[in-house]
Amino acid sequence: MNLTASTIYLEEESYFLEVYLDPFNKRIRVDDYRGNTRLLLEKVEELAHQYQAEKLIIKARSEDFLLFFEKGLQPEAVVDRYFLGSDAYFFSKFYTPERKRNDHWITEDGMIHSIYQLDASMEKTYPPKEYELKKADESCAEELSTLYKQVFQIYPTPLHDPEYVKKTIQEGTIYYVFYYQGKIVSAASAEINSFYKNAELTDCATVKEHRKYGLMKIILQELERELKRNGIFCAYSIARSLSFGMNAVLFQLGYSYRGRFVNNCYIYDKLENMNMWVKNLAIC
């Protein structure tokens, strides 16, 4: 079975759909739609069964909120100003009991509560002079792929493949990296939606022995500056719900918690719950 993710576009007389097929994570995601909402929902359900998806995710507009409730979907997260300034509600539907089960909900809620007790003020951090911050280009694809292999045994996108990394750069994804002694030891990216003017800060990875210098905070701040220079003010990031460190970094950078995706994708050796964090770059 081919586990490569792909995007399909369906244009019928009464609706349009942009659907991300993700067989590796056993899910499909509707990234955009317009037209007759009831008919397109029927088509999406057909696709979910056709591709044996365990989970369906739809990025819904606020005016369709109640209809998605009626159709048995549930909201898991929201991104403020996602659609050119209008909020996006991420609705989900589960097709197996196991996919919906979450034994860590209370622990994860407790962690969010603890993070909101942290001091939100940011002290300027400066890593040792041996660390060099750079914007990555296509020539960095091999090294970036090596970094992601080192940090993540399993990852929801094929970043272990240098050709895939190179393709993302060609398509407009921005990567910033820290070099140490000529090798990339930390990296993150901004995946830009140029039509709706938003960006997901993602693919955050730092080699374990280099995690004490706050490299990721610096990279994310540099990505934010790059986004603002490009007129993009809606930034969001999705962090593993049991990773205190990454969720705390986002909170201290001024991001707000906006929900949790249950059993969203495979990272390391299992399905992970993921927290949504959102920031309006226009007011920072």
C-alpha cells in the first residue's frame, strides 16, 4: 500500500474541495472548500471510507459551525484569523473507537494549566558564539534530513527524505537552522499558505545535547520576523501534548492555547495527541 501523502482537488457543479490524503497517519483532511456544504460533506464521508481513514479533519468556516455539529463532527481546535482574518474551526470525526480514545486527557489538561502559571516574560538569550543562525536553502536538504532522522524515529511527514525537504523549500517553506562546528543541530520551518496569509511553524527539532541554550526560541522568533516581512500575521504551531518543553516555549513566545487534536499523527513510535497554539504577529 502506498503511504505517500497527496492533495486532490474535486470540482463539481455544486462545490469545490481541496483534500489532503494522509495514508501514513490514517486520516484525511479538508484544507479548503466552497459551495454546497451538505453535498461536499457527503463526498468527504465517501472519501474517508474509500481510503479507510480512521480520522477526518475539516478546516471549517465560522458560518458553517452549527452545520458541522449537526453532521456529527466535533470541534477540536481553532486558529484565529486563519482565513484572511476570519477564524478557522478544526472539526474532526473518528471512525474507530481506538482512534478516539485518550487516556492522557487529565494529565494534558494539567500540563496546560501549569504552563499558564509560568512567567510569560521573555529574557533575551544568546547561545555561545560557536552557534551560527542561518536561513536554509536547497543545498541544506541532505543535512536537514539527517537532523530529522536523528531526532525523530517516526515523523508524520517524510522529512527523512532529502528530496522531500528540497521540494518543500522549492514550494515556499522557510527553514531556519543553527550550525555548530559545521553541522546543523537545530531547525524549524514555516509552512506558508500564501492565499489565506497564514503560516504553520513546524518541524521543530534540536539534537539532545544542544537543547540547553534556547536555540528553538531564537529560530521561531526569526521565522516570525520573516513572516511579518512577507505580510503574514496569522502564525500557529502544533506541539506534542505531552511535551512540556515545546508547549512552554510557545507560551513564552506569546502563543495562546487553542485546543487539542486526539490521536492526530504518528511521532516516535505511536499516535500522539497534539496541542494547537496561535499568535497574531500584527500585535507583537
